[in-house]
Amino acid sequence: MLNMFMRRIFYMTLLILILASPLHASQSTITDSEGYACMGEDRTKRQTEEIALQDAKRKAIEQVSTYIQSETEVKDFDLQKDIVNAYAKAKIKIIERKDSWDSLPPKVGDCYRVIIKAEVIPDEEAMKRISHRKELDDPLAPLMVQLRTEKKEYSAGEKIKIFLKGNKPFYARVIYRQADGSLVQIIPNPYRKDNYFQGGVIYEIPSGPDRFELEVIPPFGEEEIIVYASTGQLGNIEVEPAGGVYRITTGLEDLENRTRGVQIAQKGQAGAAQFYETKLKVKTK
């Protein structure tokens, strides 16, 4: 069983859409923010905590709005307007949360602080309009990573190359979800620790220090490529070496949350990191 698993790791089956645009993709921005509120005679502990949380969310959106406007000074005014409007209608997802009261149990006059790492997710329809613009290669536009292969479908014994290109410098984690649900990390791997990519450059995977090949072998079926990319270094996850790649020991949901724990770079008064996720279901035969 172990030998079969190792062979499966070394000769994984990968298929990525031949078109430049991936089948599923989403853009967002991640930032850290803090909320604050004090408990009064007419405000319960729970109400105080909720007010502080809403304060943190509001600040997260404001910080991201400032950051996005400074990062997307593109020549096309309509494109810039679309980007700003997309984030004006953004949703918030809390990735990490730390909180504290002045004292426990809290009493009237005590204050509550909450610090969150928040993913600010822009309006999907607005981002779809942006994705059809040629300016996606512009490094001042939101982060986007393109994937392609030589064809759509692969048969047993064929070897596959992945081609990856971003419109600006980014860090990436490339995951392969096998038909049995197991998760494998191919970038970074035991022989390629560096997961930083320059913008505007086409990268081939596997290549260079990689010590695995992507050869199609059974079991066949529906599988998935997952790519996480960010302008900040991605959060750590639990992995263990498995030949030339890593086997992921955490579940997909935990993997997604931990990956979004990116390092936030401060720029002026707004600290944030752009994030890009793309998933593609694949079929092998």
C-alpha cells in the first residue's frame, strides 16, 4: 500500500485547462485590523463584543480600499473605477481572531479589544467584468495567476507540464487533490523550497530542482488542481515529505484558512496583501 502511494506521489496525474483563464478563480485582499468598544449601563457584554467586531470589520474594508486605490493606479480610469466599486461592495471573512477584556468577568466601564486577520472579498460580478480586460497583464491591476497546459485531456502514460504566469510578483502554493480526496503539495516541495515567482514570466512545473514527473497513471477520474497565490508570504500548513513532493496532513478547509494567514506588508497607512485562488476540476483517463 505504501509503495503504491509513493508511486502515486511520484507520478501524479495533472490536467489544467488549456485556456489562459482558469475554470474557477477568485481575487481578494487580506489585512489585519483592530476593533474596540467599552461596556456601559445600556450595553451588555455580548453587544459590546459585537460592536468591537463590527468596528474591526469596518476598519478592514477601509484599509483595503486605501491599499487597493494605491496599488491600482492604472491608466484606464474605467478599470480603476470598477476595482474600487468591487471592493466597495466587499464581503468579510475572518481568518484569525484574538480578543481580550480589561478584566474578567467584565464590568461596566471595561473595554473589549479584538484583532482580526480578515479576507476582504470584492463583488464577484464586478471582478468578472475586470477579468475580461486586457490590462490583467498590468502589474498595477489586481493579482491574477494564469495556468495552461498543451491540451485539455491526457491519457495513461502521458507526461504533463504546467505553465504558470502572474501579472506581478507573487508567492504560490500548488496543491493536487487526488480522486481519493488526499492532498499533495507540489510547490513548494522538498527540493524546491522557494515559492516566489516574478511577474510577467512564464514558469514551467516541474522543472529545475523538482524531482518528480507528472505522468498519468491510474486511478483515473475527477481530480482537482488548487493554486493559492499572494503578494505576501503564505501561511504555514502541516505537511510531511513524500518523495519529491509533500503530503498534506490537514483537511482542505483547514488548509485554506491557514494558507490565508499571509504576512501583511505595511505600505503607508494601509497594510494588506492581495490574494488569488484558482481551482480546476480535472478528468484523466
